[in-house]
Amino acid sequence: MKQYKVGVIGGTGMVGQRFITLLEQHPWFQLTAVAASARSAGKTYEEAVGSRWAMETPLPREAKDLVVLDAQAGAEKMAEQVDFCFCAVDMNKEEIRALEERYARLECPIVSNNSANRWTADVPMVVPEINADHIQIIEAQRRRLGTRRGFIAVKSNCSLQSYVPALHPLLKYGLDRALVCTYQAISGAGKTFERWPEMVDNCIPYIGGEEEKSEQEPLKLWGSIRDGEIVKAAGPAITAQCFRVACLDGHMAAVFMKFREGGKPTIEQIKADWAAFRGPAQELNLPSTPRQFLHYFEEPDRPQTRLDRSLEKGMAISLGRLREDSQYDYKFVGLSHNTLRGAAGGAVLLAELLCARGYIEAN
Ligand SMILES: NC(=O)c1ccc[n+]([C@@H]2O[C@H](COP(=O)([O-])OP(=O)(O)OC[C@H]3O[C@@H](n4cnc5c(N)ncnc54)[C@H](OP(=O)(O)O)[C@@H]3O)[C@@H](O)[C@H]2O)c1
């Protein structure tokens, strides 16, 4: 397989650090440039990150001495040095939209963690196991941007990775609606307990904008391409409550689901569908693909955040407690690693898909 030169925009942040660790031993991708805010620009990566390094593994050698570029003032320089960039920055949405489009117009493909472009009609929002075919929209996006190589592709919000993969193989039974409560780790806010002491022994029943994302983004994933746009699916309807809980990593979801009249599968059918589910990521055998995407635990007290979030390098989804419900048809629990499957790992998998399908080429 070809080797690709990769940049990370926002490389000093929580998700950015995950990208740097995932690129350390990646078989196709080699980290060649890092960009962040003007505060970090000109420093080595090690100096710029300083005590903010929050990963369990040491800072990778190839990143340490890279001189951080200014993501905005140094955009041309950054784009020249790479075949594509990952992007995870903490800026306002308009600024992020402008920044990502600027890189795309500089012919630098952007694989983004940010939410700013998730609802841009010709930007694919992809979970490779679910809607890999949406990347075809890139041709329409390139026509709009007037680019040959450049485009933007995004991954979806971290919250929904713990339940949408489980609901997806059940759509064929006529899933009518789902009610979801998420219990989300503090790294999802770019924080550790040292930097967010108020979260120790606490639960905050509010995460700005998260409930709308958790309800609406699945409909874009399940949408279809029509006239150069991705049109969202009409259902199933999802209602969500999202809580911040005192866990470092790992988003859990308690899910209730109701099927249309006559569609309700058996518990055995659901477990068999989960066990058998494979998407294009598995068919293409991409390097970051989990062997088994959906793992079902029979133990009544699993999945647990600390025990199960890192399953298959944090790229698998853990499920458990599937049982009948008195108001809905069934209820179950899902868990995913928010900065791996839910953020940097999901974006790396998406980039692998884009490379394998020829949308990103090595210069
Ligand atoms: N954490 C998660 O689990 C998660 C999951 C999915 C999506 N996301 C999304 O990913 C993005 C980053 O999240 P995070 O948790 O990694 O945030 P973070 O830890 O606060 O890091 C933010 C990054 O953005 C950079 N930055 C800030 N202002 C900038 C500017 N004006 N120009 C260029 N770069 C700038 C920072 O650089 P400096 O170090 O120089 O300040 C840093 O590298 C957000 O859009 C977030 O919504 C996060």
C-alpha cells in the first residue's frame, strides 16, 4: 500500500493528541506536519503540548520535534507538506467552516472531527460500517469548490457511536423510534479531571447542542444522495438526553427501541444480526477496522466503561443487557470509546476508506 503524508490541524488538543498517537505506527499514514493556534505556532510539538499531554502512551518520537504551524496564517505551508489533513479544532463554527474550506481549496483533503460542516449538503458524514457509499458525493462537492483533489469529509458526533451501529442492522425490521440516554465521558469536552475538578464525583445533565446532534445526525447517516446533496432519512425518530458523567473516556448509552406493527424481531434474531454485522470497512479490511464491530456481552453487568471501552483498540462497540421492555419493545446498553471510535479513530478509519477508494491520493 502507498504511504501518505499526513498533517493534524489542532494537533495539540485532546482529539489532536489521539491522532498523533494513532499515526505513530500506522501502516499507511506518516505524520509530517502539525498546526494549531497562534499560541502554539513556532514551538516544537513537545513544547506546545507541555503538561497537556493526556494520552496513556508517551509522546511519539516523530512528533516531538515537529515545529507547530499556525493553522490559519500557515495554511499554504501546511497544505504543501501533506497529502491530506485531519482537523480537530476548538473555534467557532463559522471560523471552522472557513478554515476547512480554505484547506480544501488549497487542494488539501480534510478529514474532520468538527461539527461545523456536518450539515453541509455535499459534505459526506460517514461511519464506514454504515454509509460508506456517501463518499460519492465528493465529486459534487469538488465541482462546487472548483477543486481537483481538495474536499471535506467528516465523521459524526461521538455520542451516537454507542447506539447507531446497534440500531443500523435492525432497520430492516421497520424500526419506528428509539429513546436514548447517554452518559458521556469528560474527555469528550477536551478535559481531564485535573483540568475539570468540578466533574469529580459529579454528573451534569447538560451538554450544549449534544441532544440535537444525537437525534438528528443519525438521519443524515441513514440518508441518501439525490441531485448532488445528501437528503436525510425521515426516520426512525430518536429522542435523546445527554449527561456528562465522571468517567475519563467512554460514552455509554441506555437505549429503548420500538418497531412498527408486525416487525418486532426476537431477541435471538437481534443478537444474530449484531454478531453477523459487517460493513464495507470490514470487507475492505482497512487497518483500523475492528474484526468484530459489535460485541454482545451476556454478563448482566456489562459493558462497563473502564473494562470495555478499549475493546479492539477502542474501535469496537460493546453491547449488553438486551431485554424486553414494558413500554417499548426492547431496551439495551451500548458503549464506545469517545476519542477513539467516536473521534480520532473514527476519522482515521474514514481516511483509510477514502484512500482505499481513491478519493485521497499520495502526491
Ligand atoms: N474530545 C472529543 O471526544 C471530541 C469528539 C468528537 C469531536 N470533537 C471535536 O473536535 C474538536 C476539538 O476538540 P478537542 O476536545 O480536541 O478540543 P481541545 O482539546 O480544546 O483542542 C483544541 C485544538 O484547537 C486548537 N485551536 C484553538 N483555537 C484555534 C485557532 N484560532 N486556530 C487554530 N487552532 C486553534 C488548539 O490549539 P492550541 O493548543 O494552540 O490552543 C488545539 O489544538 C472540537 O470541534 C470538538 O467538538 C471532540
